[in-house]
Amino acid sequence: MIKLFADTAEQSEPVVPIRWCISKSVLDTLKDRDVAEPFLFLSIEHENRGEVDRRLIRLDQMMEYLQFNHAGKHTVHATVVYPFTDEHSSHFRNNILTRNSSTSFIYTVYNLGGKFEGSSRLSQLPCVEVVLGEETSLDVNIGQEFFAKEPPAWLRGWVNLWYEYAPRDQCAFRRRMILAFTAQPPLVMLWVLLFFFVRTLYASMALLWGVRGVKLAPIIHPLRDDTNDVVGGAYARQVFLSANENFFTSDKRGDRRSGLFILLHPLILAPLATATYFISRFNLWPLVLLGLSGAVAGTVVGWALTSFTKMVLRDAKKEKKEKTPTLTLAQRKYWARRRAEEARAAALEEFYTTELHQVVCEGTPLRAAVSALPKSRQTFTLRFKEVKAKVCRPFAHG
């Protein structure tokens, strides 16, 4: 059993403190499975938009502040999850929280009818384990009048210039505004100059290469256009290697030109003409032949030396490996593994006895406030979030 507690007033603030507890049976299940990092998975569902957010919080934290960015009724669904092993922790998080976009996640936890199926669907994800059958939900209604007022459009455009998504709250917007009016102006000037130089060089190289359809507009409008627009919006590798897009290999209709036409390519013609001129001018043909002969001889000698060195090193490595006592190495690994297992078992026993035991429900409703938590759980992070909830009002999205 899992229980959620929060202020469920008719119209709530967009930052809601939420607290939870679990039954003794859930605690015993986690302990029997030797779970070192149990988490509370929260899925936030909006009445009209479907799932809008997810959170993954350590179960022993006991409380969290949830930020909402839409007005209306929300349902907070909860279940207990944990990584398959301690080594899979990062994959565990990524599989649960990775998004397709700002409005959807890669792996859904709802069926086609929109019903929450967290336990069954999460248990199918790689590296994710679930305490099956243990789910709960809580309704929260967020009032439109409690959201922060949007800043002017011109200010939003300048402040959010470097960001893909809009800020969630006033504090995030203030942090961006500090950058926008201090370091951003000279950085934008440097960025414009850099892109002007890079795109000019890019266009010049494309013209020398013989690429058709080179455009100069991205050089004049660095903030509006993309660098790939110089060659028509395609990737450089695709354009530079395409025979149909090159003046020296095909005509406008796409028909292939004669192979001799490639000799007129500036990047081939210029070096070839320069080398021929100097060789003929100073009668360097004997040296050219001597150099080619030396290159061939050097390549053969280098290959022979490399092969001999690899053979000697391989034999030495094999001899050293044969002298290594395999049994002693296996014993060292065994005792190292035993010590690690004993240390982990002791740490788990202390974790369940002193920390996770405090999350067990005692039969009375809990108050979602930092001051109501045990002293050991009144962390600096939660106190900071408590203050932030009062001074950083979220923006309403949509």
C-alpha cells in the first residue's frame, strides 16, 4: 500500500508539497529483494492534456514539491520502482524519464483508453523493477489565477534566445535574464562574426568544389538562417559527395560529364599546374623519381618492422601470461567479492532500520510540510524548495 498526502483545496497554488508513506508489506518486499535504491515514481496527468510530467524521487526522501504548469484538474499517480541492479541505475532513469518531445515520453504508462497502468508497463522496461500491485493516485486542482504573469514578448525572445524550451518559473527566467543582459550581448556579436566567417568560408569552398545552388543569404542573416542553408539546406557530406550536384561531374540535367572534365576542377588543376611548372622549370624529374622510389622502399621497410615488432610483443605477452598464477588471481577476486557483499549487506540493514523505516504509514494522515518531517529528513534541499515555492511562481504553459 502507498498513500499520498497533499493540500487538495478547491483551487491550489501551482507548486504543491506532497508527502507519502508505504505499508509494512511494501517495506518487507523491498528488503527481501535487497533493494538499495527504491524510488517513488510519479506520473502527473492533466484532465485534458494527458500525461504532462514525470518524477522519480528517492523513497526515503518522504516529501517533494511538485510544480504544475497547467491550470485545471491533475491526477498524480504513484508506484514504487527500483533499478534491476545497482550498476543499471543510469539506464533505469533514462528508460523511465527520457522524452520524445516536451509533451511526451518515449515509453508510455497509459493504455489506449488513457488509463494509468504504471506497474505493468514499467515492469516491461529494461533495467526497471516494480513492486507490482502497489499503486495509488491523488487529485489536485490548480487555479489559473495563481500563475505568474508572462513578461513582454520582446523580452521573452531575447532572454530565451539560447534555449530550446521556455522557462518553467520566474526563478528560471531571472537566471536567464542575468545572462541575457551581461554576457549575452558580446557573445551574440562574437557568434555573428564567427558565423559570418565560417559561412563565408563554407560558401567559398562549395563554389571552388563546384557545388550548384550555393546561397549567400545565410551569410547576411546569421540569426535567421541555418549554416546548411548555404548549400540548400542539405548536409555538407551529402552535397559535396553527390555527383549530380557538382558542376565538374554532371550538367544541370544530371547527365554525367566526361571524366577528363574533372581535370578542370580548381582544387586539382591549381596544384597540378603549380607542381608541373616547378618540376619543369628546375628540371626536378630525377628527384621526383628518386622520391617515389624512396617512398615505396620506406613503406616496405616500415611494414616489415611493424610486423616484426608485433610478433615480438605478442610472444612476450604470451610468455608473461603463462607465468601468471591463475589460482591466486581467482582467490583475490573471490575475497574481494565477499568483502563487497558483506559491506553491502551491512549498509542495507542500516538503511532499512534507520532511514526507510520512517516511511512506513502509522495510520494517521500526514501533513505535507518540511517542519512535519523527522529531523533527519528535513534536508537543506527541501527547505530550499519550500522557500522557492513562495518566491518563484511557475508560468502557465498553453
